[in-house]
Amino acid sequence: MENLNSQYDPKVTEEKIYAFWMENGFFDPDKLKPRLKRSFSIVLPPPNITGSLHIGHALNAVIQDILVRYHRMKGFNTVWLPGTDHGGISAESVVGKKLHKEGINKFELGREKFIAKVWEWREEYGNIILSQLKKIGASCDWSRTGFTMDQDYIAAIDKAFIHFHQKGWVYRAERVVNWCPRCKTSLSDLELEHAEESSSLWYIKYPLLGVENKYIVVATTRPETMLGDVAVAVSQKDVRYKEIVGKNLALPIANRVIPVIADSLVDTEFGTGAVKVTPAHDLTDAEIGRRHNLPVIKVIDGNARMAQDCIESYRGLKVGEARQKIVEELTLAGLVEKIEPYVHQVPKCYRCNSTIELIPSKQWFVSMADLSKMAIKAVSSKKVKFHPKRWEKIFFDWQRNTRDWCVSRQLWWGERLPVWFCQKDENNFVVSRTEPKKCPFCKECAMARSTDVFDTWFSSALWPFAAFGWPKAKKDLKKFFPTAVLSTARDIINLWVARMIFCSLELTGKVPFSDVIIHATVLTKDGKRMSKSLGTGIDPLLLIDRYGADGMRFGLAWQITESQDMHFGEDNMMAGKKFCNKLWNASRFTLMQLEGGAKKEYAINAAPRAATKDARLILKRLKKIEVSVSKNIESYRFGAAAKDLYEFFWHDFCDTYIEKAKVFIRDAKTPAQADNERIVLIYVLANSLKLLHPFIPFITEEIWRIIPVKSKLPLIVESWPKI
């Protein structure tokens, strides 16, 4: 009988076992014979091609792999579809920086050659995370790996956009958008990060026309935008200003006449209760401007400099320079009442960390009125359930107050919008996947395709069904869609999860998944956000090197609870490694107890008859743990399942039963009595390996290959214990 080495070496075993799984096609459902007609499918949230593995990826991979391995063993037709996202801004930024270091100017290179450079980069570095996930043991079907710039996927993006346009939900308009002056593109509210900054609150006097020495005092954090003011607004309920609503003011420096208006959007608690209205550079002001039919004066451009529409002496100044100059002018004129220190949240680009400017820009939008209702109904009717349930509130709050979705981006890397413009009048356009043979407007020009590309989140919103072949009638789409579960982080509930729900409902008539697991955010032990730039990030591959993939996996699974955050500590990884060593040594010990008995393969799919009290007790406890682990996995309580398995195997099996079985086998009166105890011993070990496999797949597969059981199947495709 083959035995286990005296010590377990994960570095040797893990590489060997993963190669064994891959070579035999165990991740590909087309190469297996499922025992059930039911399918179980998960799509991997597609990481950007610029990314590398972090501990959040590792946690999410462990969650998904536990579910996939469990359902595969249960006999489901199981697939875990992997893939990558083209990464829009991030990829363009990374390649742009690389070219800059090489002395190549992106704009001198030109669009087509730059895109070719991004493709080169993607071929070399674009699947880093996917290769790293293999180290964790992710049992994805790599033969189905997708990419959001694959031609079939691009066809799906175009079809979705054209469908929304035909429904009347797509429109082009000049609206105030979040603009990154460094990336030179629009961003949605959900793509912003906010940084707390110490600044000032300036109280500025706006003179009332026709009344000497009378002013309205307006508080602002951005004096530079006052050059674009078109009104001062107060609340209708604010009795302090009742008598001057409808009067006119002299706008300082710009010397324009602007009205005092009343509007319900004014926050009476901010500053003096009177606010400047600059529709070109504030979203609330833009709404007030639309209500009162006010003009829009753009005074900041896309480079974060003062625009051509502002007064001549300020044109071309940086925003900070203009602010300083305006405050100096106002102070000299005696129009600054006071300045207070003020701490506020400043919007930043989520990719380059530049301060966002709000500027008017002509963009493409998707109306959210009907789509948000679809998503809300799907969750409120329980067709889609969040785990933990409390995340539903975040989802509902956003969907009930969402603005129309700006889906166009001013980038080179990405899928260009299927929009064709008349070159004689850009207000005339055709939405079509193919170039029109003849311009239907001027009848002469060759129509020019839009240079805008899609928001990355628009393309990834189609992932659960486009990755399986939509809109073509592929067998995968019929077999594996809708998917079963999505596991993701809380910060993209509305960036991605909500959008997948309403896109799927509108385009396929089905929800994309029935369950959404929102896993904890991993923080450092002292509660800090993990970040490579801050030096607080932890590379999962380093943990694998120290503790083995199984040790790291078990340490992560152990910590999974319904809490919002997970405070990471390597103690759990060390405990996971020790548990693997315990499993290895217990298996070696069990094999030793078989020596002297009949040389045979042991049946492990039906519980044996127990001849002793201790044997009956361990079989009873095994049955109980089989039920609890199955229920905990199916209810996404992975930490509870890991803890139950630990307690059962370490204490019930190793500390108690093995010791007693050893004595009984040694002192048995007949060989038959000893063999009966050996049957129980190997049965409990074998079924423990089954239960542990989704959590620690490498070591369990290696032990399974050695123990003398009647199964002809590798553990990855063995049957789950019947409950």
C-alpha cells in the first residue's frame, strides 16, 4: 500500500495537482458527465487587464471556488466562466505612462497606433490576475475565458446600445458631467472617489441693485466659479429673504446683473442660506438653472483652466490661480465679509486621483427611469436576493435617486459607439453597427464614426449573458444562463450589480443571477484600507508561499462572516497551515492502522455498521457535520462551515476517535473486529476529505489519491456525501 510522505510539501503538491486537474479537463463541463440535469454557473467578475491579484481578489476567488467545487461534487453541470475587462481608463493610462517613459508621445503616435500598443501590452500582461488565480486553485473553465474586446462581445455591446436607442432611452445632450482634466474624459458619479480636504468657506457680498450699501452675503468654497454665476437662490421658506426675491444683484468682478430667485433645492443650513447659482459647474445648480430657464456660462474648461467665456483678465489661468486672484480683488473691493476654515469632500478621479471638474459637455446618456424600476422590482420581488440582506437598502437608495447614465467616454482604448455623423452637420447622426452606404442627410458625405468609446461599466453590465454568447443562440447561453450566484464587493453594487440586473432583464427577459453575495472588505489588522501605494497591501502569492494555497484559503474562509469588514491577520493563515498538517498527519496515522488488516479497497458511499460505541458516536457526528456543512455552504455561511469542519476533524476525529480506534484495533479479540474498526476509520477520513475539498482542494486531492477506497474518480469529481 502506498503511503504518504512524512511531511506535507504544498509547493510540490499544489503545482502537480493543478496540472493533473487541467490535463484531465475537470474544469470543463463538456468533458464531464454530470449526475444531475441541473446546471450551476458563476461568472468571475472580470478583472481589469491592468490589475494584479490582491487579497480582495483572493477572498472572492475562495468564495466562488467553494461554491463551484461543492456543486460539481453534488453532480450539477457546473461551470465557472473566467474573463477580463479591457479596463478603459486604467489601460489607457498604464500604456500611456509606459510610452512616456520610452520617449513616445501618445498624441503624436495617433489613435490607431496607440491602440495597437495597448493590444501588445494586453497580450503580454493582460491576464496576470487569471494566471495568479490558478495559484489559489480556482477551478475556472479556462477554455471559456472571455474578454470584453472580443469581436463577439463587441457585437453584443453594439446590439445593447442600439436596442436602448430604439426604445428611446438613449439621447445625446450637453449636460454638466464629472470631468477628469488629466484623463480628459467624462466619469459617472460612481467612478469618483472623495478625499477630505481642508479649505475655506468664503462669505462674499453681492450688492443689491438700486439700494445703497445693501448686500446679500453668499457662502462658497469655490470663488473662482462666481464668474459663471447667473443668479443667487434662496429657499421659498426662508423668511429672511422674502422681500428681495425677484430683485437684481450686481455680480462682483464680472459686472453682470443677476436675479434673486427662490428654489426648494436650496439648503437653508449651508452658509447664509443664500447660494450662488452656476449651472455650468454644479449639478444642483444645473437643475436650478433648468427650472428657472437660466443661461449657462462655462468659465472652466476641460484642462482645469479658466475658459474663453469668462472675462478676459482670467482666461487661461489655472483654477487655483483664478481663485487666489478673485479673492484678492474681492478683498480690495471690501466684498469679503469673512473667511472660515472648512473641511469638505473633494471628488477625485478613481484612476489618476486628479480633482474632478464639473463642466458642460456633449455626451451620450441612457435614461434610467424605466431601467431602474426593473432593477428595483427584481430585488423587491426576491427574484434577486442580497446576502447579507442589509445591502438591499444601499441598492434601493441609489436606484430610487439615480441620474441618467452617461455612457460615453473620451478615450481611445475601448469599443467605439456605433454612431455615424453627417460631416456637414454633426447634429445629424445614424445609430448603426455598420457604416451607412450613403449619408441620409446631406446625401453626399462619407459619414464619420463617433470617436467616443463606451463606459467600461456599460460593456461589463452585459457580462453574465454576453460571456455565454448573447445575442447569438449558443448552447452555453441556454445551458448556463441565468447564472446562479454573483460574489462581489460592496463598492460596485450600483456601478455593476444593478446595471447587470436591469440590462439582463431588458435584453434577455431574465435576471442575470438569483443571489448576490457581498463579501467583506479586507482591512489591515489595525483597520486601515489595503493599498499597495500606501504600503498596506498584502500580496496573496506571498501568503501562498508561506502557508500554501490551502492554508491561505482555509484562513480566509475561517474569517468569512456577515460583517462589513474583515480585519486581516496572518494568524488565520498560520492556523490554516497547521490544520493542513494535522489533516496530513491524521491521514498517515489512519493508513498505518490499516496495516495488518485485509488488503482491500474500502467502500465509502454507504455508512458501515459500527461495532463499538465510539464508532457509532463518530459516525453520528459525521452525519451531523455533513448536514451542517452542506446547509452552511448553500446559505453562504462559509466561515461557519469552516469552523464546524475544524472542530469535527481536529477534536472529534483526531483527538478522540483515532486514539480510541488505535487501542481497539490493537486489542481486538478477532481480526474481524479490528477490520470493522478500520472500515469506520477509513470511511470517516474519506468523507471528511469530501467535505474539506471545496475549502482545501490540493491537499485533499493528494490524500485521496493514496487512501485505499473503491472510488475510481478523483476527489474533484467524486460525489458529495448524501444527506
